[in-house]
Amino acid sequence: MQGTKVSTTQDSRLYEFLQENGFYVDRTTADLLEKIVTTNDKKAILLRGPAGVGKTQLSWLVAQWLNAEYVFFQCTYGTDEDALLYKYVPSESTRSGIKITLGPVPRALKMSQRKKVVLVLDEFDKTRPSADALLLDVLQNTRVSLYLDDETIIMGNPDNLIIILTSNDMREFSEPLLRRLIVITLNPLPTSVVYEMLKKRFKENTVLLLAQIYDDTIKAGLRKPATIQELTQLGQILENGSDAPLQELLRMFIIKYDDDWVKFMQYVSSREPYKFVNDNANSDD
């Protein structure tokens, strides 16, 4: 997320802004997303897709394009409603040594009263199913109820608030929650696009190998295909010179799960000699 070319006037379309910042998405998806966050009354989006397709980075770039505050919360296994509502921080001023402050949801609502905010609940599919209910009133009425000393209702400004949930489809969401979300699915990049992106950084032979590895991880049906970041790290090691066998490097940088490795090896051993990007790859392993 470093080196983002921040948009100060939204003088470019979202698609062009994403391209300038090295993020690829098809124009139809980018234009749809632009309309949702700028003109639609319902600014609540679910970005779905496998790990590594850029859901979180896309949410960050949308916030930069809008010149909006970015409120990010990483959900983990078992995240419940309290974690979304309250934040517990050490404090010497309280008898318990803990101070309760606003969690990501009420904080974003409060901030939206005076400025544009993009609230991102990353990997929301890791939360407990009961967390779905918490968001219903937030999405419907831009408000949330807190229970500290007394009940407090925090209202947000719907014109200033964009809510983005990301999901790797680890669990299904409740039907009432889905009705309040606009669902956008991000798919893995075409191999030809990955090839062109890597071509700007590496020598041709390295690019051909990295693009082949990427394509193999997609077609082998791995639960986590190779990402651009992982391929870039591997490419840097390859071009700087390494005595480690390629299989060891693949396990270190690309394929992190044992079951994925089995699938990968089975696919590679059975596939035809590789050809891609206008048939400009050779058939050598």
C-alpha cells in the first residue's frame, strides 16, 4: 500500500486511478464500484473472492481515490459483536486498568458525521454468525447502540459512509445481511495480465517462469493461488541468484499448505507442455 498516488480532486475515473497504482480490475467492475461509492444511496459492499486477489488493497485504493478516512478492522476466527463495538485499551486512570473506547463500527459512524469514511471489516467471514445481526441496523439506519454506563446511540452520516466487507467464503452470511449488501466477486487475474505486470520488473526468462507458476497454481485448484507479491519476492530471489532447488523456493514463497503442494505437484506432472501469452513461451521445463 506504499507509494499510492493519492487523488485530490477525483479528476480521474476510478479505473484509471487503479491502473496508475498498479492494481488491475476489469473496467466494468471498476465503473460499477465507482457508481456505488459516489452516487448510490446504498454504499455497503461485499468483496468476495479467494485469498490474494486484492480485496483489501482495492478497499484501500477506493478510500484514497475518495480522499476518505480509512477505518480498517481485521477479523479473526471467532470475532464477535463486542470486538466490533468496543476497544479495550490499558489505562492507569481506571481501577481495572482497562479503558473501554469505541470499536471500529461506532468510530467510523462518528467520524462520518464530519468527513467521508471507508469502513473495512476484513475477512468478515471469520466472525461468529451472530455478528451478522449487529450490522443490520448499521446498514439500514446508519446507527449503532452502545451499552457503557448508559445506552448510547451513535448516528452516522449515510452520505459520508462507505462500508466494505471482504470474504474468502469461509462461511455463508445470513440472508438479511446479504440483502443489505452489494456483492462484487473478484476473480484471479488472467495469466496474460500477470505476465505483463511482471514484465516491468524482471527479465524475460524469469517472467515466463513466474507466469507459469502462477497459471499452474490457478489451474491446480489450490485454495490459495500465487499472489503478485509472492511472485515478486520469488522473482527477486531468482534474479539475485540462489542455490536452493526450485521446489524448496516454491514451498518457501508460493505454496504454504501441504494439501496445496500435493495438488500442485499432481497437476504439474500431468499437464501438457506450457504455452501462454500469445504462445510465446517455450516448452522447456
